[in-house]
Amino acid sequence: MPLISKPVGRLISFEGSEGSGKSTQIEHLADHLGKLGYDVVTVREPGGTELGEQIRSIIVHNSKGDEMCPETELLLFAAARAQLVREVIAPALMRGAIVLSDRFLDSSTVYQGIGRNLALGPVNHINHFAVGNVMPDLTIVLDVPTQVSLKRIHQRASDLPDRMERENIEFYNKVREGYLFLAKQLPQRLVVIDGSKSETEIQRRIRTLITERLNRARGPVVRASKASAKRKPAARPKPAKAKA
Ligand code: TMP
């Protein structure tokens, strides 16, 4: 059975390497859309549900994580996503919300499929099994040169780099190229934005894109009445990483 029928909301996912500025841009966009009266829900992957957050800590911070094989990693990301879709995203879309997701299924295609060299056929299959018919209406890929991305990772306060962040430059080159490749394959859904432009310029481009897309295809998204137009908080705040 489809997870969503007659969806009136929109799902917009943000993709890109670590340090590409996704989270900052999601915050700006959520504020902007909230002020315009839309019902906005922000989520991040992996996580967004109690189960998903537990899975996140296994993947990202588990001390035995370095022994995790790519297949296990793929299935854990898919499990967290399946839960998030059913618990949060599908109900929000059904009531007409705009859901902004910090990563979605393309992260698995790029990180596990292209980055970790898993066969793309099974990766796609598992991705689609996890999300059912809940697919992004638009995916914004923030593209930054690998060196910029790595520099930003290292500048992030005094955090210890997590398991994914400890990957080497070749891995991150593959991730970057993977997103650009995917955007060429799926130009209707994925739009690449130069993440090395100024924060304000990127914000401006995203707003223009969203305005075009919100009124396209299935008709305009209904705005909540101004009185009830409160932006929903992020489904779960990012847990603080362990300090060095
Ligand atoms: P982030 O919260 O900083 O984006 O970190 C999530 C990490 O998990 C990041 O390194 C990308 C990685 N990831 C995958 O490898 N596959 C996935 O499917 C998802 C959602 C994330």
C-alpha cells in the first residue's frame, strides 16, 4: 500500500558533502517559509526519530564502527530512513507541510554506492524499499570543492571527527563526483548550487528555486493561516558531539 496518497505537501531534500552548508541553508529556508505562512517541518538523516537517533549513534559514533562493513552501514541508514518516513515525513506531507530534509536517499546512493563501491542496483532497491512512494519533489545539492569541505570539517569547533568524517580525500572526491553524476542522471529532481558562493547568495538562489517549484506540478502548497503558522521545530536537535 502506498505510504502517501494525495500528498498535498512537498518534500525537499538537501544533499552534499560534510561542510557544504546544508544545515545553515535549511535553517534560513525554514525561517523564510515559516514567515510566509507555510507549515514547515525540518528533519535530518540519519535520525529524526528515537529509533533513528539510536541508529545514528551506532553508525557515527560507535567505537566498533570502523569494523562495520559497507552493507551493514547501508542497511542501518535505510532502517533509520524507513522509520523517519513512516513516523514523521509521510504524515507531515499528508497534512500539507513542506518537509525540509537534511539528507535523504541520495546520500546512500552516493556514500555507500559510489563512495563505498556497493553495487548501485541493490542500493537503489534498498533505498526504494525504505522510502516507499515518498520521494523528494526537489533535491538541492550544495556543491563545494573537496578541499573546502575538508577544511570546514576540521574547523568545526574542537569536535573529534566522527567515523564518516575520518574518511580520506579520495573518499570525499568520490562523494562530490557522485553527487554531480547523480544530478546529471536526474536533472528534473536534483539541482546543483555552488556552495562556495556567499551564504546570502546561496540563500537567494534557493528561495528563487523553491518559489518556482512550490507552485508547479501538483498545484500550490496550501499555506497555514497566519495565526497558526508556527514553524515546527526540528524533529530532533543535533546531539552535541563528544569534546576532544
Ligand atoms: P551529517 O549529519 O553531518 O550530514 O552526517 C551524516 C553522515 O552520514 C555523513 O557523513 C553522511 C553519512 N550518510 C551516509 O553515508 N549515508 C546515508 O544514507 C546518510 C543519510 C548519511
